[in-house]
Amino acid sequence: MGYAVKAAGYLERVTKQDLARARGLLEQALALDPEYVAAWSGLSLAYWFDARFGWSDTPEESFRLAYSAAQKSLSLDDTDPVVHGLMGCIHLYLREYEQAIREAERAIALGPNHALVHALASHILRFSGDFERAIAMIKKAMRLQPLLPSWYLMELSMSYYCIGRYEEAKDSAEQFLRLAESRGDQIAWAAYLMLAMNYIRLGREREARLAVLESSRLNPDYSLEVDRRYSCYRDVNIIERQHEDLRKAGLK
């Protein structure tokens, strides 16, 4: 059980290296107890993060492993709210939106005071097009976990952007950037892209271009093509608007 506790700490840090450490510890825990539900759900979360943040060389395989671990966890205990949230995320990336939403709602019902569950539900609802509920969910997650992971602010900013509240989206992206940089999270580059999109909408093109340059310095492999690969908006107009703004800011 000590392995899983240590792994949980690594899972809260958004870096490729910490996720690898978490996976190693969880695999050790499962070697000792193959029916340890929390270890299976943690392993599913680690694989999902790997695919979600672009750290996997084979994202389709990472999603498959996330699904397999989640299924194993559910076979042992179908009342784990985190696993239902993760199953919702997996259905989301398969474009099975109604099933994703059902899993998100099941997760919330099982974990009404669980911060991560609300954050996963917010992610699902954003891509499914229910932006107001996504905002409400991520704000509750932030209330439930004051020492929040930086990606919670990414979810808030993106939902604000999707409904045209660009000033609030910019402010949330700035908070995301400060928190990510203060913790050494490896997703600060995403905050710069979000700032760029909102700067374009706010008529601040020079700042948008500088933000894209900084994002590209931190993650030179990211492009519009890669962004499209990881995007699964139900409304394709959202991703087209996002890419229009990023092109204006200089992303190729």
C-alpha cells in the first residue's frame, strides 16, 4: 500500500518523469496485490495523463492501457468514482459523447466531494459542449482542493474561451502559467498557447506572437496538426476558431 501512496503524490505533479515514477510504483503495488483497486485506478490515470498531455510516443496504446486498467479496477469495485471519471474520458476520446457524459455523472454521484472527479467531469463536459456546467464543475473541484493541480486552471480557462469570455479566460491562463511554472510542471507551454488565443481575441497581437514563441521554445514539437490530433470537441467550430487564433499568433 505504501507504493500506491507514494504514487499518488507523483500523480499530482504534471511532469513526464513523475508519471513514469508513479507507474513504476503502482506496478510494484500490483505485483504484491493484483486486486488492489486504488493501484489499478492510479495506473489508469497515469496512462491517461501520458496520452492527454502528449508524453506518450504511442498515445493510442496509452489510451488502450488506461482503458484496460480502468476495466480491471471496475471488475474489482464498480463504485470507484475516479475510474468512472476516467472511463468517461476514454469514451470522450472515442467520440462517444453521451456515454462519456453518463460516466461523468455516475462519477459525480459516487464522489460528490471528490475534487479530481469534478475536474475530469469538467473536461468531459467542455469537449462535449456543455461549457457552463464545465465551468461549474471545475470551480467546485478548485474549492474542494485548494492546493489544486495546475491543469484545473487550464480547464477553467478553456471553457471561458469557448463561450467568448476572453478576459476571464486570459486571467485564468495567467494563473495557470504562474502555478505551473512555480511547481515545475511541464505543461506551462500550454498556458502560453492559451494566452496567445485570448490575446488575439482581445486585440493584443504582439503579445500573442510573443506567447507563441515562448510556447514553441518550451515544446518545439507542438503544432496545429498535433493539436487537432488531441482535440475532440463535439462542435468542430470550436477547434477551427482556436486554430484561426493560433495561426494569427504565428503557430504553424
